[in-house]
Amino acid sequence: MNERRQPQESQMTRSELEKMLAGELYLASDPELVAARTRARRITRHFNASTEEEIEKRAALLLELFGSIGVGVEIEPPFRCDYGANIRFGERVFVNFDCVILDCARVTLGNGVLIGPGVHIYSATHPTDPELRKSGRELALPVTIGDDVWIGGGVRICPGVTIGANTTIGAGSVVVNDVPPRVVAVGNPCRIVRKL
């Protein structure tokens, strides 16, 4: 009797979404990913056009965008993201105007995080090899921001960065490396200037 063998999991083709979330090279032009980004843009467009009086509408849109959201999370429009589904909020998080989160990988914001205006958080990146870049493949690395972190206005947080709990990142900083807990760090590139 001739039985068909099921392919082993390691032999199965992984989706571009699975590759993206695993930190592997992936094609952002994949129809599933394009549809997910289109969904996020539609939701954020409605959120950004809402008024201060439409509190329930804003809450419903954020729940639709993120899937779940911590208690006491407040996001000031305009807000933009790639997918929304890859962002995890703790409780009592405040996100000020003009925040951009490129959440091609998981972006985690702990409890009590304060994000100033114009902050950009990037999990998305590209290969440095120009030939590989021409292939259209991209990469993503997770970003983690610990509890009670304050991110000053205009900060840029790069892919793969972890910021420890109770840390302050000064306005205008570019964070390219991990920052430990309980410090004040500023500059481009961001450096520790004081321990707390």
C-alpha cells in the first residue's frame, strides 16, 4: 500500500509573515502582508480623523488595530504603524502626537511608558548588502521598552533595541544599542549620561 507522507514541519514552506516575525529575510510585497498594512492604514486614518468627543469610537478603533490594549493606554492622534497587531501595550501608557511605530517585528511597551511627541520606533530594517537589498527582501528585529520608561520628543529607536525599566531617553536621541535600566541616556548615538 502506497501512503502519502506528510512533509515534516521543517520542510514546509514558511509564510512571509512567519519569516518576518522570526527575524528572517522576507518579502514585504507578499499579498498577505500588503493586506495587513492596508488594514492598519485604514484604521489609523479613521482614528486620526476622529475628534476628542469620540472617545468610544477611538477606543474601538484602537482595539481593532491592536487586538488588545492595556488599561489606561492613551494615544494622541496622529498615530501611524505598519500592522498594529505586533504592538503590545502594558497599562498606563501615554503616546503623544505624531508617533510612528514600524511593527514588522514585535514592539513591546511596558507599564507606565511615556512617549513624547514625534517619536519613531523602528523594528523594520533592510540588508546592508546592496545586492540582497535589490531582491526586495527586508528584515525586522523586535523592540522592547521596559516599565516606567520616558522617551523624550523626537527620539528614534532602531531595530533590535531593548530599553531597561525606569530609564529616561533624552529628546532628539537616536537609540541604536540597548540601554540598561535606571539611567538617563541622550544623544546621537544615545549614550548614558547618568545612573539613577
